[in-house]
Amino acid sequence: MVDAALAEAARLGVPQCVAVVDSGGHLLAFARSDGARIGSISIALTKAVSAATRKRPTAEEGGGDPIMTIRLALAAERLTGIGGGLPLVIDGHVVGAVGVSSGTVDEDTTVARAGLAALA
Amino acid sequence: MVDAALAEAARLGVPQCVAVVDSGGHLLAFARSDGARIGSISIALTKAVSAATRKRPTAEEGGGDPIMTIRLALAAERLTGIGGGLPLVIDGHVVGAVGVSSGTVDEDTTVARAGLAALA
Amino acid sequence: MVDAALAEAARLGVPQCVAVVDSGGHLLAFARSDGARIGSISIALTKAVSAATRKRPTAEEGGGDPIMTIRLALAAERLTGIGGGLPLVIDGHVVGAVGVSSGTVDEDTTVARAGLAALA
Amino acid sequence: MVDAALAEAARLGVPQCVAVVDSGGHLLAFARSDGARIGSISIALTKAVSAATRKRPTAEEGGGDPIMTIRLALAAERLTGIGGGLPLVIDGHVVGAVGVSSGTVDEDTTVARAGLAALA
């Protein structure tokens, strides 16, 4: 998944941080490409953990309402409503998630989707 | 950089905390002038770390949208959208950053700029 | 480096967590093989960060004295004297480090060495 | 104090991290010389905070007994028995402290003393 996501990031010309976690939100794999921001490492991980443990894309957190997602984030750890975190669903079960950060939200989401697609 | 920033702070008559970090966000130098707030030490450091590791002025974080920067800050550590953190760019590369806190955002930014200018 | 380390881990029949960081101690790559302990994720990262930012193998921390390494660990973050963290030295400069955890200290060290060797 | 300490460090040929805090243990000034370990930043700060808030040289913490200092460190924050933290005493009052880290304990202590001496 990480390799596929990084390949998509390279195709877009956007350096990225890509994190993959299991269903418990624990890190399985991570890669940061040259030029990706150090300050995005933690954001990629938060997106992945959020998507895995909340069982939904980060962009759909709090019904998509930014203020609600802030209130949720303040009540939890590693929960975010910023797009770029996608759950990995197999046979209807969330078995993990991928989180991407260092580009725009659209770029992050595209790269995360490429990661998921590699398993399809 | 710290000396130049403090000189500008003295010229403005505003006590300040000034932090300089390397490209990894690790502290290189710090100074707090008489009267600067203890509670601003950590803010100055956060501004510097944010500017260095996110490779952009803190005021430009999250596209300048306060709600978005709150959401980002909740997904990371030492990330802020409050002005006063500026990356130090040499030959197109972010090699570190300066963060200033204890005055208004405008004063902090002016003092941070004076720090950067000292290296020009 | 991560792939080479995991290959060695597979050869030994020991599931492992492998973390690679840059000279600032920031995560570059990570992988956890099937069966490796979730509780070892953070230890692998700590070993890598310690070796990179202290510029020495974790086993040589505090002169190899367990009590001294406990005292150092209490004065810092992500510093450990447990073997399995090795700095990556190029031309005499520490440019990063690898940290391995989930096996015995000997196994972790062997896997970390295999990671370093992949770059030689 | 920082400048004097760094001058002594240069004389010894040992890169150092030097932290100066006020009586409340809050950072007043900091400098890291080229080559000093990133992993020593926090240790220098801990030594300074410990010396200021415990009003004694770090080497005298817990009566100099390593096990006792570990027990104390586990019960507090930023308390250490590792030498290199010295309180700054004026007219019998502890008004702050200096903490040094990145060399041996002897080197750190020598550099810390040079920092104190600059105020005498």
C-alpha cells in the first residue's frame, strides 16, 4: 500500500508522508519521500489512526462539520476531520487504514486512494 | 539571529521570547528578554518548530484559515497558525526557522523578520 | 534499509518492528512484520531516535552502564541504552539511524545491522 | 553566561548544549554549538531546571546516590542527578541555574562552572 501510494505521489509530483495502521490504530508501515514535510509525519499518522479507529474516512468525521470535528478531536486522541485518511475495508470489516499528508487535501486523498486500490 | 531579533524588540519597546531551530525543529538558540512572559516561551518554540517542519510562515498555515489551522494543530504537535514563525530559506531550502512570542502578532512578526534579516 | 532488515528478520524467524529516522530523529520509514508486538513499535522508534540524536549505538549509551542509561533516559525523551539502535554513518557524519524491536536484544541488533549493511 | 560557557566549551574542543533558566526553572537563554548532539538539548534543560528548582548542583541530588536520584526522578519532572547542572546563587538566593550537556560529565560541569563564573 505504501509503495503504491508513493508511486501515485511521484506521478503527481508531490512529496508525501504515508502511514498505514492496523484496525487498532497501530503503525504497520510508513514512508516519507524526499521533500515531504517533517511537520506532516504526525498528521499522516493521525489521519490513519482516525480512519481506522473511527471506521470512516477522515473527511466524513463529525458529519463533515469542521467545528464538530474540532470538538471531537478535543475529546479524543489522534482524531481528525481533515481529508486524507481512508479506512481499509475487507468483507465489510475495517481492518486498518491509510493516512497521507504533505500535499493539499485533494492530493492527499488521491494518494490515499491509490494506496487502497493496490490491495483491491 | 537572536541578537538581531532582540535588538528590534528593544527598539519597539516590547519584551520578547525568540527561538531559533534547525530544519528538524530542534532548538539551536533561545533568548527571553526582561519582562517577556514565561507563558510565551513555549509559544515561541512552537512557532519556530511549525515554520521549520511545515516549511512555511505560521501565518500561512492552513491557508490562513483559523478553523483549518485548529484542525491541523489537533492532528499534530507543535503546529500553529499564529503569526510570528518564519522559515529560514537559503538557496531554496528551509534550513531552520525563527519563532517570536510575547508581543502582538504584528510585533512578533516584525521581530522575527529582523532576525531573518540579520542573516541576509 | 527496512526491506533488508525485514528479510534478515524473516531469515531468523523473528517478527520485528523496524524504524528508520533521519539525523533529526524524524521518521523516514517503518515496517512491522506479522506477529511483531504492537508494544515494540514505540521501542523501535525510541532506539532509532536515540541512536540518531545521541550519535551512538544504543548499546553504548551511558558507557554501557544500565543505571547510567536509566538516569539519562529520565533526563530526555526517546533515549535508551537497550541494544538494537544503530546510527547510520556516512563519511564520518551521522545521517540517521535504524532501530529494531520485538526480538531479543541480540536478534534486534542483528536485524539492525542487516539494515545498515544494505546501504554499504 | 551562555557565551562564557560556549567559550569554555570551544577551549576544551567539546561541542555543547547550554541552557540557562530562572529561579522558576523557565528558560532564559539557550545555545547549541556545531556538532553538539540534538539528544542533549533536553538533558541540558533538565539539568538546569533540576539545579534551579531543587536549589542544588545536580551532582548532589539524592545525596549523590544514583538509585535514590532515579527514585526522585521518577517522582518528579525534569529532575536529574547527572552532573552538569549548577544553581546560580546571589546573596544566598538561588536566582536560576545553568545546565550543560553533550560532553562527559566532567566536561559538562567544567563548562557550567565557566558560565557561572562569568557572572561573578
